[in-house]
Amino acid sequence: MASALAAAGHRDAISNWTVGNQVAFRTQSGEEVSGCVFAFDRQTNLLVIKENGSHSGVSNLRLVKATSVREVLSSVQPEKPFDLELPHVDLERCRKREEKALQQAEMESARVGHGVTKEAQAIFDALVKTMPCVWRNKVIVVLDSVYVEEPYTPDTCRSDNEHAATRERVKMVLRLERERLGL
């Protein structure tokens, strides 16, 4: 009898995952999810929910294991048949977004010193907020003309005489940032 009830409960749960249903449910971790059932694979118990995106015309697809659903809060069948046609994907726009994301990742990666201390990275992060900086090995290069070497104090700033004013500005900013960071 118990197994018959469990089987009936399983069938009822699967009926919630009919493509096109508007559902709201709570996961095992307590997160509430709502959207339209976009797909459901019975073999893997994988559920795809189409959620509204951050702005008009954009949707998010969320993959959820149906077994991670703790409670179905609502499940409403659509009044008209669900449109199974996939939305148009602008490949050129996707390529540009990917290119922009890769450029951003490269830029962020260049801002991470390799083999430097946490304090050195904190000094770099503080300096880069006020002036362009890059890492060259373990040396911070500011404005392509001032070199700040370990231990990254005003005394370790160097530049040629042509950039003495820039060096003095970097020393002052470095001194203030080190004080602010408690170094």
C-alpha cells in the first residue's frame, strides 16, 4: 500500500513538470524558484525552468534536479499550448559579449600579482584605484614610468629624472595607502 501511494505521489509530482506549466517551488536548501517548465527529462530527473530575465526580452534557464525540490507551491497549466519554438539567438551579439567578457577577465587577471604577498596585492589594489598600474614580475609599474619594488614602500620607488614629479606623487599616494591599510 505504501509503495502504491509513493508511486501515485511520484506521478503527481511529475505532472507538475509538464512543459508549459507555470510553477513555483521550494528547494531542499529553502530557495524559492518560479517560472515556466521549459523541459523535463524523466530519465535524469532534470528540470529546466525558464525564468524572467533582468530586463524585457531576456530569460534565464535554470537547471534543477527534480529530487532537490522539497515542496511545490503552485503548478498551473497554460491556457493555450506552450510554444515549443526556441527564441532567436543573435550569434554576433553573443560573440561580442564573449569577447568583452574575455577582455575583462584578461584585464582582471593582469591585476593579480604572481608570487606576491597579500600586503603587496593590497597595495597594488589601492594604487590602481587612483592611477594606472601593472605588475611586471614582482614590481608594480605605475603610469609606465615609476617602479615600486619590494617591500613596496615610498623608499623603493624609482624612476628616471624626467619623471621625478610623477615619482613624488606615487610616493605620496603609496605612503597614504600604506597608512590606510595599516602597513
